[in-house]
Amino acid sequence: MMNRRTWIAGITATILLAASLAACKQEQQGEETGQALPVMVVSSQPIEFEETYSASIRGLQDVDIIPQVSGRIIRLCVKEGEQVKTGQVLAVIDQVPYQAALRTARANVSAAQAKVETARIELNGKQSLFDEKVISDYELSVARNQLVVAQAELEQAKAQEANARNDLSYTEIKSPSNGVIGTLPYRVGALVGPTIEQPFTVVSDNSEMYAYFSVSENKLRQLRAQYGSIDKMISRMPEVGLQLNDGTLYGQKGHIETVSGIVNPTTGAVQIKALFPNPDRELLSGTIGNVILQGVNTDAILVPMSATVELQDKIIAYRLKNGKAEAAYLTVDRLNDGNHFVVEQGLSVGDTLITEGVGQLKEGMNVTPKTTKP
């Protein structure tokens, strides 16, 4: 008689074997029919986009102020950060030696003028004597040459007087343009001159500000192809925005003013200059920010970020081809909504894209499509 425990063990083994066979059959059927996953047909559509580029901000012009004569500062006429106008006196250098030099130059001019008059009188006298045949042609020529020399010395004295007058005027250091005074490293009593290592100050014309940024050569080619030429790109591009260093958006819009015609051989980038109004002096020369370019891509391919997976710095999506998953390696830009990628390379219009479950997919897996809207 069969032992009861042996009989129960036999029944249990039979049940487990049957369950295992059923599971294998279901798995085999699943592999044949494929996992049911949502898909979408890739299409193109117009989108508005924003791209940001790191920028350095500079005034309309930053002029280094270097004294043109040497001497000690006897008076400062402005303060750091003060707005100044063209021709306004910024500081005064000791004028005493330059006033003396000008007086000497004027005296030399007077002496030279007297010498010219004397030489002219002598020439006139010699001419009369020559006409009366009292003196020779040689003596007349000598008198004529003496007048020429005296006139040359007068011109030289006048030039020295002009230089002395200019030097005296340079003792007043004046602003060459409208703008804002920078730092003033030299104080009253400091010795300054044309050879100082650090400028006396910098005058920044910041009524308008330039934002300098760079784009890749490929990006410039895209823009040029979109607008037809660089000149048309400059005139037709939408206004650009500016994000300040603290993350806030500047309240004024700017426009592209120039595009450099030179590609940096090291970086492969081209410099672009955008001009922004600065009526309230909110922008400061020397700061940094981000220029925001806006535009429209009329044939953009958009895919949900959830339909992609990132693996070793590669963005991968899966399209459905002949009932099987096929990996597509994408080159993408992130859209501003944070939910979609703009596909530059890797997908084409009309491809069937698997939109969910891509993290578990492998190349060649069977997939049953469930159509969804984009």
C-alpha cells in the first residue's frame, strides 16, 4: 500500500509542473504577440523657441582717461559714479609751470615778429640801393634770405606758443563723452602723466548697453538660411531679451546690431552684439548676463521627454518598425515647457514612436501598438 505522504508529494509535483508549463506557454504567446504599448506618428509643427547665450555687458563706449601732461593733481571736480557731459572738467593739474611756459612762448613770438620786421626793413633798404646800383645782387640776396629765416623763426615760435597753450589746456582733464565716472584711483597731490600705468578714470557711456555673446558657426548658418543673409537676419530677427546675473529679466528689449565676420579658430564661435536701451542706468558696464533669442521653427519635430531614455549621455527613443522596437539615437534641444524635446536628428516625419515603457524596451522586442494622440 502506497504511503500517504508519497502520494501527496506526487500530486503536488504534478500541479507545479502543470503551472510551469502554463506560464511558459503564456510567456511564449506574449513574446509572439508583443507587449501592448502606446505609440504616436511623428509629425512636424511650428513652435516658438527661446535660446539663451552667456553675454558680457559693456557700455556704448568705455573711454580710458589718460592725462596728456604731467603734474600733480590740485583739484578733483567729480565723484565716482557721477554722470558727466562731454567737455566737463574732471580734475585740474598744477597749471603754474604751464602758464609760465605759455608766457615764454608768447614772448618768443613777439621777438620773432620784431626780427621779421627788422629783416623786412633791411630788405627794402637793400632793394633801393640795388636799384641805384650801389650794392651787388649778392647783398640783396643775403637780405632776402635773412627775411625768410626770420619768418621761419616766427612760425616756429607760433608753433611753440600753440603747444604751450595746448599743454596749459590739458591741465584740465576733461570728459571726451557723456557717461558715468568710474573709480578714481588718483587723489589730490598725486603725480599723474601720460605714462601712468592705471588710467586716471574710465568714462562709461551707458545710455545704451552692448551685450556681447557668441553662437556656434552651425547656429549662425541656420539663422542665415532662415533669413536669407546676415544683413537680413540683423534687420528681421525678433527683439532679444536679457536675463541678469541674479536670474531676473531686464525690462527693456534689445536688438541684434552686428555679427562678426570672423570665426574664432579655437572655439568655432562667432561673436554677436546686441544693443539694449538703459534709461534708468540699471545695466552696469562690466557685468554678465544671458541674451535670450526668440524665434519660430516652422518644421519642428516634438516628442515627449517621457518617450525617451537617457543612457550614457545619449538620448534614445524607440520607433516601431515591422512590429519590433528599433532604437533611435536623438540629437535634441529642450523645449521651454520642460516636457518635450525638439528633435534635430534621429527621427523623421511619419515614424511610429513608442511613447511609454521605453525604459524596459530592447532592440528587436515585439510590440503591439496602441495609437495615442501626440
